[in-house]
Amino acid sequence: MTDDDRRDAVTPQQRQEPDSGNAPAVPAAGPAPAGEPEPPEGQPVPDRFEDPGLPEHRPRSTDRDPRAARRAEFQVAALFSLSVTGTLLALAAYYTVQVEDDLGVAELLGRLRLSTLLLGIGLFLALFCVGAGVVHWARRLMPGEEWTEHRHVLRGSDTDRAEARRILADGAAESGLGRRPLIRNTLVGALALAPLPAIALLRDTGPLPEDSLSRTFWRAGLHLVRDPEGGRIRPDDLVVGSVVHVMPEGVDEAEHPLEERAKAAVLVIRLDPEDLDQESLGGAHEGIVAYSKICTHMGCPVGLYEQQTRHLLCPCHQSTFDVSRHCQVIFGPAKRPLPQLPLTVDPEGYLVAADGFREAVGPSFWERG
Amino acid sequence: MSVTDEPAATGAGGEEIGVPDGTDRGTGGPSTAGPAGSGGTRTARAAGAVGTFADERFGASRIVRGFARKVFPDHWSFMLGEIALYSFVVLLITGVFLTLFYVPSVAPTTYEGSYAPLNGQQVSEAYASTLRLSFDVRGGLLVRQIHHWSALVFAAAILVHMFRVFFTGAFRKPRELNWVVGVVLALLAIFEGFAGYSLPDDLLSGTGLRIASSILLSIPFVGSYLSSFLFGGEFPGEAFIPRLYTIHVLILPAVFVLLISAHLFMVVLHKHTQYPGPGRRDDNVVGYPFYPVYLAKAGGFFFIVAGITTLMAAVFTINPIWAYGAYDPSPVTAGSQPDWYMGFLDGAARLAPGWWEFTAFGHTVSLNVLLPAVVLPGVLSIVAILYPWLESFVTRSRREHHVLDRPRNAPTRTGLGVMAITFYLLLLVSGGNDIIATQLHLSINAITVALRVLVIALPPIAFLVTKRICLGLQRRDRDLVLHGRETGRIVRTEQGEVYEVHEPIDERERWRLVQHQAHRPYEPPSPDETGSGNGHSVTVRDRLRSRLNRFYFRDRVDPVTPAELAAAQASGHGTGPGHGTGEGRSTEAPSTEAAGTTTER
Ligand code: HEM
Ligand code: FES
């Protein structure tokens, strides 16, 4: 292969010769493989134009005029020098623009921006100018003539093929694989089974899901507390139209607080009881309703409440839930309503869960039913 | 250029076997083969010694002879793959720097650093270390931003490169497998980007992970198990970020390096394709020698790409995680947007209507998630992977193709490509439907409904329009060959006839316009035909092929033949007065036209 290529590399000086042959352009890729006709393309079209061959190389100004070449040389050198300047700028920025601990936020971000900018521009000059210089050098000063190299069909010659086939057949015969099915079959069996332990080993990457997707931290009697500021809630704290982000009390002391928070987040909204349908009223307390904040589409927190329409909007893919109609989906890619958390008050008048969620919160899964 | 077949590292090296120390002798062959016979200089001697050393250890001279002068064609569109390659290198370099400071753990810690608003807060190690990297490591933010910008450029370059390859037909035999490697690289680029995006454990990346876990959950039968195994329990868990880290910095980069090597190896093996032009044939390759011209251009281009991404990172903030805050599953992330290469999946998820989810036999099947997030990318990749074989099935072309198609000369393929781009862009736009709604003050529901319609209706229209445009351009090419170029010179004949003078185009320019071969629709062999492969009957395969073939090639414009050109010139429609477009020529003036031609010649 390499030997052929070497022979065929044609220098610009030699080039005219193979190309002035005006070989027809398309079907020239060597002899067509035997027995592979090409009906749509193979019909001889006698009246095609002939390939006029490569155009004469037109010398560039740098080829003709030594002064132009000299100018290009200076330009390249100037670019390389500019790169050095960039490197120095980057180093200077690194050592002079410091971000100190006790700055105000605005000043800190300003300083950070300046440091990033100066360092970045320095590095940009350092890198870009090397690149621009080298490319300019190649385009203006290195030889501008194109070369021609032959291509060979990738397939081997018929002799190569016959020989390869023979070698493979011989080897197979020598190994005796065909003659000794016992060896072949046991080998196949052994190789097929060998990966099993590897798969088994992956088993401990995580526990079985069991009912984890259907359980949340909520149970009857748990207080609703504001999130993130904390504090229990009395119905009187909420005026009609207000929204509170809520977690179950004690969730941060749970064994896996983040995992619990990811399922237990709830949105509490107070509406005029007139505006709630029968179903919603079931779990409501004086017009106060609580719904899971975990979108039933892909689990983003649904948190954009529009007071006039009483719609909840998910920021991820814009599923829209109607709070006055039991959080039915009225638009978007979610299918199921947000599950409702039934509410009541404890003897001291604080809002508590009357029960846990009655269905799995969040995105759908196969076992959900 | 005086010595072309005597590369620098060859020469008498082979004869020096047995000489214990070659470094201090000026007689090493290589130096005499050096440029301008700079025989005795110190550098030449040193180079000769290195060359000798390398040759005697691994036969460097043969490698240089075989490889150094390989010819690479030059065209701006061939730089797209290079941009992908170089941004990958930039990603590797900047990524290694980031690993020095990033801590892949979600163990809780108290952030103490320069950014006062978060000081003293309980956050994960991952988030805290990314903050430290941004604020307290000098240049850390710059490197983070270079890394992120390069990832965006990488994905974009791959996509555009892929379309370059598609529209020019560079995927045809013998490059089908390189196309497949390319599609896999494109897919992996999306995964790799997503994995990286998730590492800082900020509010947006956590939201992305939450979505990833829901996508896993939507898979029938095994979804909840997959999620539980991957996350090491419930979402978010403590296992996923460290695991993702290993995937992001070790597994996928290794696969990338492997696949990119295979990709480039095949490019060298097949030799690069070339655009059609005089002297460029399927059995040659015309371009610049690898060493030194192509090496310099490509090497220089690496620095240009690296420099420009650095400039982008210096000027434009990207992913300011301190502004988003640490991940917490409950706060709302209004207007959250993924990186652009995820955008089309996000858009598809937004368009899928909720009623696609259903419950059957006590099980929930969430097609509203499964179809856009799993099936769509899967089907798109499979179609892309199989396309080269689909086309060769239709054309029945089994030869090697090294001269690229001009996209207009393959109208159906070009139409299909534009159709795919239209589909993709509409999904991408859908990923920003909320932004469009607020910008245009339209209802988001109306926009989403409109996009649902458009994503189905527009791609076929794009196909038809593109195909028409291609055929039109081919006709223009024919006109140009038959009637020459408009010169803008208006001539008035003695009879008062006014026309525009056309100039003939030269034979090299003409070659570019006539070199291609138009496909003929394929006729299935008739049953009684003998020796037609399977002479006995017309198979389903034949019929399918002929139907597809008609779809591809029914509308076509053949290139001008010499006979047609001669006829056009003879009839006076040649390079004289304007023709074809019908402008500047009255219908009943054939005689004046002829007169015009003669005066011109
Ligand atoms: C990591 C991503 C990729 C890198 C680093 C890369 C790099 C390159 C480079 C440097 C070339 C040679 C120059 C050129 O034609 O642009 C090339 C050629 C090629 N690439 Fe890629 N590429 C990538 C992804 C892809 C993708 C996504 C596809 C298509 C699905 C693809 C298909 C091809 C093919 C078929 C060739 C040969 C083209 C020809 O010879 O004209 N590559 N690639
Ligand atoms: S996650 Fe809420 S709409 Fe998708």
C-alpha cells in the first residue's frame, strides 16, 4: 500500500503528464469489479465532455515579487511577536488582577470579570496569533502549487483475494474448528456465559426501587412549614390568592433529606372556596389547598402561579394545571393532575396534613398503575 | 521544493549500524539530504542524529516516505471536521485543568469563599469546589468558560460537519463506516455534554438530572430499576455525580479518542474526497502535501480555534452557577434552558401532548416522555446510520465515490437533508417556546399548538421547495453552459433589435457544470428478460427499488452534452443574444439573433 503511494506521489513538476491524458472523469476508478453491473450509470455516454485537466498554476504575488514575499515574511513575524505580547499580557494579568476575599459582591464580580477578560485576551492573542501567523506563512510563502496523487480501489486484486481466502481456509482447517464440533460448542457456551458475573456484579449499584417512588415523608398530623425560611402556618396567615412553598416538618432531620425533599415539596394556595370544585374541596381547609409541587411530567418543581386564572405553570415544559379544578392538566405534556395533600388544622390552629398523599407524586413510571 | 522524493530523515542511515555513537559525526546521511545542502551545520547534524535514531528504532524513514507527502484537498468546508477535532483537544486540555480543583462529591459542606452571598451556606462539595474554582483559583473561571464554550462549539461543528458530509455525498462507498462512526460521535457528544453540564451540582444541572431520571422512569418494565441502579437509590442520591464524573472524564473521553482515531485513520486510508473541478477525478486526489503545507495550515488552524474559543470565554459569561444557587429539588427554576445541543430533545418533550400517556393492565406507559426523549433520538440515529445503504440500494451504485456531489446535482438527497434540518430546527425552536411567547407577547399555548402543526407540515414542504430550487439551479447551470454568461452589455442591431451580449464560459468552468452524471430511473427487470440477475421473476425488492428510484430520480435535469452545446451554438442560441431567461429578446427575432452571434464572434 505505502509502496504504491510512494510511487504515485506526483510532484508539481511532473504533474502535467498524467493529467493531460484527459481520462473520462467518472468511470475511471479502476476496472469495475467483476460481476457488478451498474445499470443506471454504466451506459456508455459517448457524447460527454472531456475533463480539460488541471488549470495552470497561477503564481501568487509572493512567487513573482521578492518584495511581496519579504512583506509576507514581516507580517508572519509580526503576528508571532504579537503572540509574545499576548503571553506577557496574560502573565501580567495573572499577577496583578487579584480577587480578594473581603470585597462587596458587585466589586468582586467586577474584579473577576476584569481578570477573566485580561487573562483571556492575553491568551487569545498568544494562541490566535501563532495560528494566524502559521497559516499566513503556509498560504503566502510555502509552495502554492497543488499536487496530484493517484487513488487505488480499496479492494485487493483477485490474486490477493484468492490468497486471503486460502489462508483463512487453511488456518481454519489447521485449527480443526470445523472438524471438532465439541470444541466449538463448548467454547461458544463458555464465552456466552462468562459475562454473566460481570452483569451480576452491577446489581449492587443501587437498591431495588420497591415502593420508594410511591412513598413520601408526609403522614397524617405532620405540620406544614414554610420552605426555606421555616415556621408553621396558620390559615389566617394566608390571604386569598397567596402561595406558600411548604415542606413537612422534620424533613431535614430525615435519613436522606434531599431525597425526601425531592418528593415532599408542596405548594399551598388559598382560594375563595367558591372557586374550588367539589373534588378539590375534599382536601381543602377554608379554601386552602395543598398540591404536590413535583410536576407529573418530568419532575420539575411547578411553581409559577398565576393569580387571575388560578393556573400553575411548570417552568420546564409549560404544563399548566388548573388549581380550581383539582389541578387538572389543561395544557402541555403532562397527563396527570398534581396529587393533592389533604389538609386540616391541629388543636392549636396550625395547618397539618390530614393524611399522606394518596398516590405517587412526580413523573410516571411503569409500576405506578 | 527542489528535492521532493528524498525526505529529510532518510539517507544513509541504514548503513550506520554498528557505529556506537552517531551524534558527533557530520556524515549522517540525513544532513546531506536536507534543504539546500546545508551539510555541516550543527542543527543539521543534530537533526540527522535524531533521524538516524528514529529510523533505526522504528523505521521512521519508511513512515516519512509513505506519509509525509500525502495529498490533502483544500476547501473551507473541510475545516468543519477540523474545528470539531480541535475543540475536542481544547476540551481535553481545559478539562484536565478543571479536574485539579473539582471535587466529584455531593457530601454536604459549608461554603467559605470569596462569594459573600453564599458564604456559610450548606452546599455539596461539588458545588463548593466549582465556586472555589470560579472565584478563588486565578484564571479558573476563564478555563471553566473555555471548557463550556468549546463544548458548544464542538457539538455545533460536529453537526455542521455532518451536514457537509451528507449534502456532498461524502458518505458514499467506501466511506459508509466512517459515516457511522461520525453518527456515533455526534450522539456521544450530546451525552458527554450533558454529563459535564450536570457536574457542578447547581440548580440548573440538578434540574437536568431530575429530567434524566424521569426519562429513565418512563422506560417500560425496567425504568424504575434503571433509575435506582444508576442513581444508587432514589433521586438525587449521593452516587450519581461521582459516577457521572467517571463517565465524563474517563470513559467517554477514552471512547472519543478511540473513535476519533478510527475516524481519522479512515480519512487517511480512503484519502480525502474532493469537490468536482477540472482535473479532479475519482482516481486521483488533488491538493497540498501533508508536509509542510497541510501540516502548517491544520496546525495553525488549531491555534486559531483555540484562540477564538478563549476569546469567547474571556468576553461572554457562560453558566454563572453562583447566580443559580446550589441544587435543591424544590425551588423553582423559571426559564431554565439546557445547553443548545439538548434543545431539540427539550423541544420535542414540550410538543408531545399529555394524552399520549395511558394506563393499561395496571401499568403506566408514558409515551409523552418515551417518544420524544428515547424513541425520537433513537430513530433519528438509526435512520442516519442506515442512510448510506438506503441510497446505494436506490442507485445500485457499487463503485467508489471520491468526487463530491454539488448538492444541487442530488436534488432528492439535498431535499431530504433540508427536510431533516427543518425538523431539527423546529424542535430547537420549540425548546424556546416560552421565550418566544414572552418576546412576542403571544400565548404559549397558541405557539405550542402552531409548532405542533409546523413540525409535521413544514419538513415535507421544505423538501419539495429545496428539490425545486435544486432543479432550478441545475437548469441555470445548463443555461450557462449553452448560452454563456450575461455580460451586461446591451447591443442594438441595425434592425433596432436590442439584446444583451452573452459571453461563452471557458472549458474549465464548463467542466464543473457538466461533469456529473444524471441518474436514470431504474426499471425492474422484466420477467422474460434473461440474465438479469434473477431472470425468473420481479421480486418485491426490485419493485421497492424501482419505486424508490422513481422517487429519487423522476425529476431530473441532465447535464449538457457536447452535442447539445453544438446544436445550441449552431441554432444561434449560443453565446450571442440572451436566451433561456427570455429577457431582452423578442420572440420573433431569430434572424437578428443569428446576426448577433456572428458579430460577436
Ligand atoms: C468528534 C467529532 C468529529 C471529529 C473530531 C471529526 C473530524 C473529522 C476530520 C478532521 C475529518 C477530515 C476533514 C473533513 O472532512 O472535515 C473528518 C472527515 C469525515 N467525517 Fe468527521 N468528525 C467528527 C464527527 C463526524 C460526524 C458526526 C460525522 C457524520 C455523521 C462524520 C463523518 C465524516 C466522514 C464521512 C468523513 C470523511 C469525509 C471526506 O473524506 O470528505 N464525522 N472528520
Ligand atoms: S417537567 Fe413539568 S412540564 Fe415537563
